[in-house]
Amino acid sequence: LQTRSNSYAFGIDNQGLVRHLYWGSRINAMEDFEMPELAEVSTNDPVYEITKEEFPVYGGLRYKEHCLKVTFADGTRDVAYEYVNYEIQKNEQCEELVIILKDKHYALVMELHYKIYEAYDLMERFVVLKNESTEVMQIEKLHSGQFHVPYEGLNFRNVHGHWGAEQQKFVQKVDYGKIIFENRRGISSHNHNPYFILDQDATETTGNVYFGALRMTGNFSGAVEQTQYGETLVQMGINTHDFTWDLKPGESFASPEILCGYSADGFQTMSHNLHQFANDFLLREGLRPVLYNSWEATGFDVTVQEQKKLAAKAKELGAELFVVDDGWFGQRHGIDNGLGDWYVNKEKFPNGIDELIDEVKAQGLLFGIWVEPEMVNPKAELYAKHPDWIYHFDTRESDTSREQYVLDLTKNEVKAFVLEMLDNLLSNHEIDYIKWDANRPISQTNLKKDLWYKHIQALYDIVKETKKKHPAVLFEACASGGGRIDYGILGIFDDFWTSDNTDAYDRLFIQDAYSYIYPIKAMRAWVTDCPNFLSNRVIPMKFRYHSAMMGTLGIGCNILKFTEEDIALSQEMIAQYKEIRPIIQEGTFYRLNHTSANDYFLYEYMKGNEGVLFAFLPQSKLGHRGVTVKLRGLEENASYELLMEDGKLTKSGSYLMKHGFDMRLTGDYASMLIRINKL
Ligand code: GLA
């Protein structure tokens, strides 16, 4: 399989095994590849353990992590595959190779799919199982594919975190033993994220980097294993935790895709390829609006008068979309009631929500609204009517979290209720934007062990179906902040709430880590009030704006309390953001290095002849002399003008990239935005 810069090779040997041969920089002479002889080291090191298999199954003398475990109707728990055939399909976006395998005894077909996105240097791998027998087969494990990285001592990178602290980078040396990264909560990403990066001490621009992102929002798991035979294995897929899938006669079941690639020159190429792919194929076209959201300003205390005032002020500042957050519906005065009762609260909106929507529209703004459709409060009317709609075991009391239960979306009537609720909301009101929240993990499920997977499929279906009827509506995914950001949900939703942590300094770390895998257009960032509700930190407004302008800009302040100075600065910043928005949201993003003893954060964006550089210095220390900034992505022989706040500079691309230019920020929470123009 050839992409622009890389090759991925495997073959079928004379025993019908699908054996991996190579993953790395492009080799044109594919005929040079040979299939090594299978040789056992000893009776305790069987060939299957040494052989690099693309899709190791549970069966025979295999003891390392497998990708598939099946129990057949007669109780046999051993898969033995043979190669049948292959197909090549040419789609508009990619070419696809399908390797067809079949169990030697049972009518189980295993299709290994490889989609090649040549220009992006990316590949998507997934597996489809087909039951062609007359009896049910129980799938106990399905991972989407095994990767073989021909090195030891690699670095495994992912993020850890929790509410308010998503996307915290970590590096773990891969050694003997396994690294398992997973989620068991039903939402994918507060604690870890469904992706792997394996590198050999890579930097932004140098070194071997192997990576893969699982297109799945629910319970995923991944395993990294350095074997005794000089290589590192990695695989990802559906978490086996509390999972079985009954594959009925005539049915098929597809694993989630792993979007994967290799970079011979560091993390930057990985990010660029993924960002470009997401922007071109997954995310909805068009620029994301500057939004105002009233959550941090009003909490649950939503009133029509105040919301109208906020909308007018948001317009004055330059916002384009006004979003009413939690608190507008049912008896929602705090976290303990209202979820499930999706009617407009009469006390807060005596004349209905249209009074506010009309005002928002009269201001020329788009209108957005918050919902949390997968949940119900025990006190809500919906729960009184349908206590059996929540996940539960009959003999157990279901736990509440944030005083709410999770609705069993795998039930047809519950899914239909959510679909109808959204359809009514969007048909009866002029709504342009839905912020879809999910504020707790799933527990006390139901009797079926496929619900973790099916819940997420139901969520995807509901949004896709609603979008068919209401194609102009943008959907934002939020799960107590950044609890649902992954390549499964990316594109089904259009906008992503990165974190409830809106501290502009903490956000630099969160956003930096986010940008490794996820595109900037999917990174919503707000400017909020100080002291910050979480950190109690006070940061100058300009720094807060610059930090939020790194993604899709939003404002979450109580803007009714703004001083004249705050208003003027906000107007200036928002206007500037709108000018540079195509560069930020659709440009190429660079995390720049520097050698200053001070902790500068430097981020560059380039689109065509224009660029932007954000420089942040949270704390000036030890009387430092500044920083030399080496730009990237310029044309060597072109001249560039850098427009700084305090003057301008004209230099060649090659000078700016190789020698760099000097700048100096001082004080605490200093920041600067520099425009880059090719002359
Ligand atoms: C979650 C979200 C917030 C806000 C509140 C409302 O915490 O992450 O942005 O919408 O719920 O209850």
C-alpha cells in the first residue's frame, strides 16, 4: 500500500496467514519484499508468537494480544482462518483493499479493510465480520487491527486528565509488559484519548512517529506490547470490558476504523496530515462563528430579560451566535431537575422562548441552545412517566451522578423520544446551533453486554438523522467539557467544547496537546471572567483573548458587567479574529520550539500568503533577554513582512526559518499576536 511518502506492506504466505512486512518511508520497488520462512525458535516460542500477523486471532498457539475472540454455537473458542480472496475498490476519496478471510470450519468471514488516502499519507484500517452460518456467534473481542513497529524502547504518548483538566500530555517508555489505555465509562475522553503515538525520541520536526486514532466515542481499549522478539505491537478497538456481541445468522459487524500513519519527520507532519484529513473529509465546510454563551455569566438563573440584554451586548462586541446554555427548560433551577422535560420554562420565558429568539435574530445573530438529551433527573416528569427508560438492573438501584440517570438509548422508544424532542425544538423555533451535553458516565447498564457500543451508535444515528431534516444546524459536542472528542464523533458533530477549564493559562497546555491529533477548527475556546472560577487566577484580558483566539473563539463573560475598556478591547479582538479566522481555522498549524530560558508558548498558523503567530509568556523570569523565534512553512526565497504591535520587520523566508527573529515579552501573562504577510 503506497501513499505519497510511505509504504505499508504485507502478504499472504503459503499457509494463508496475513503477514506484516513493512511500515515506514516509501519503498518503490515492492517486488523486493520477500516472505520470510516461518521458523519456530523453540517449542515454547511458537511461530505464531514470532510471526507478524496483521490480524492475530484467538486460536492456536497464539498468546500475545489478539484482535478477535469468538465463541461459536457449539462452544468452540478458537478461530482458525484461511485466506480466500482480495478486492480493490476505488472510491472518490480513497482506494480500498479488502482481504477476505474465512474460518476453516465455521462460516465466519473476516474482511480486513485498508483505505488509502494517498495525498494525506494516511490509512484507515477496520474489520468486518460476517456470520454466514445458521447459528449465533458470540464476539467477545474485536480490535480493528494489529500494527507492528520494528523497534524496541519506543515512547508511547497519549493524554491523561479529568474534568477541568483534559488533554494533559504524557510520555511513557515502552518496555516489557503491556501498556493498556482505555475507557470504560461510556464517554471516550476525559481520562485518556483513543489514539496512540509511538515514537523514537521524536521532536516536532525530526524522528520516527507511528500513530493511529480510533474512530470511536465509547468504550475503547488499546494495548502496546514490546515483545520478546524485537518489535513493538499496538492495537486498538472496542473495549472487551463488559462486552459481547451476538452476531446473528446473516448479519455483519464492523469494527471502528483506525486512522493511522507514519511520519519520518516528527510530530508536526502527523498533526498536519490528520488536521488536513479532518478538515477535508470529516468536518463540515465553512468557518465557525464567534459565539457568546451565557453559562458562566448566569448559571441556571436564566431569565428572558437578562438573556435579551446579553444578546444585545454580544452583538455590540461582534459575536455572531448567541447560545443559551443550561436552565431554560422544565423545572431546571439547579442540577437536580428538568432533564428530560424539554418544554420551555414558563417562569423564565413567560411568552415562550421565541421572545428571546426574535430579539437575537433582530440583532442579526444566530441562535443556539443547550440540551442534554441522553439524561433524566429522578425528579423530572419524564422519569415519573417512564422509570424503565433509564439504564438499570431490576434488582439494583441505579446510581445518580450530577443527580441524573442515563436514558437507555438502545431502546427504540427512547431513541424515538429524543429524535422527536430535537425535531420539535428545531421545527418550532429558529435554532441554528445545538450544544449537546452529557454530564455523567453510564452505570448499572441493562442485561445486554452490547449496550456500551449501541448507546454510542444510537447517539450518532440521532444526530445524523436530525441533521438530515435540519441540515443547516451546527452541533456542538460537549461532555462536561472535553469528555467527547475523538475521531468517531468528529464530523458527526461540528464544534467541540474543549474543556470546562477556561483559565487562559491552563488552556495553553490543553490546546497544545489537543492540536497533536485534533484539528483547530474543532477546538472551541472561550474568553471568560476573572478571577477564573476554577483557578481563581486573574489574567489580563488581552492574554485571555489571544489564548481563546488559538481555536474557534467564544466569549463566556458576564458582558453586562464589562467596563468601557473591556468593551473596546473585546471589539478590537473579535474584529481581528474575524480577519484572521480563515488562517486559524483552516490554515496549517505549527508548534514552534525555542531555546529561551523563559517558558514561551509560540504557535504559528499559515494559509497561502498569510500567517499569524501567537506568542505567550506567562511569567517573565530572571531578567531574560527575549526569545529567537524560528518560523516554519514559509517560502525560502520570498520576502515576508511581520506586523508586530510595536513595529514591523521585513525578512526573507529562509532568514525567518533558519536564523529567526528576536522578540521579547516581559511581565506576567504577556502575549502578542503577530501577522505574517508574504510580500
Ligand atoms: C457542563 C458543560 C458546561 C455547561 C454545564 C451546564 O458542565 O461542560 O459547559 O454547559 O454543563 O450545566
